[in-house]
Amino acid sequence: MIVCHCHRVGSAEISRLIAGGCDDIETIGERCGAGTECGGCLPRLAATLRESHGFGAASPELAEAS
Ligand code: FES
């Protein structure tokens, strides 16, 4: 599933980057470009980071954006 349409970055790549040590949105953006254009994918990136650290979605709005 594509997460960042601006840079054509999928959820598998985001998960791979997080597993490889990228632990914030800025680092993910530096590595693959996700979140560095329109910003429309930032809620999904944030939710994925929280979920990967066991915190779950912070709000229903972000969960819906997922
Ligand atoms: S959809 Fe990710 S920066 Fe636009």
C-alpha cells in the first residue's frame, strides 16, 4: 500500500526503515522522501512510528488517516 503518494513510498519500505533504526519522521524523510512534499502522509507516518513503538494511534483522526 502506498503511504506517500508524492514519492511513491509504500508501507513496506516505511516498516523496513523503522526496523532499520529510523525512529522519527525527519529521518524517514531523509531516507526516502516520504513526508517532504505536501505533508499529506505525515499522519500515517506518525501513526506507523507510534505503532512500531507499541503506543498505537494517538487519536481517532490519525487512526482514520491510517
Ligand atoms: S503524500 Fe507524502 S509528502 Fe505528499
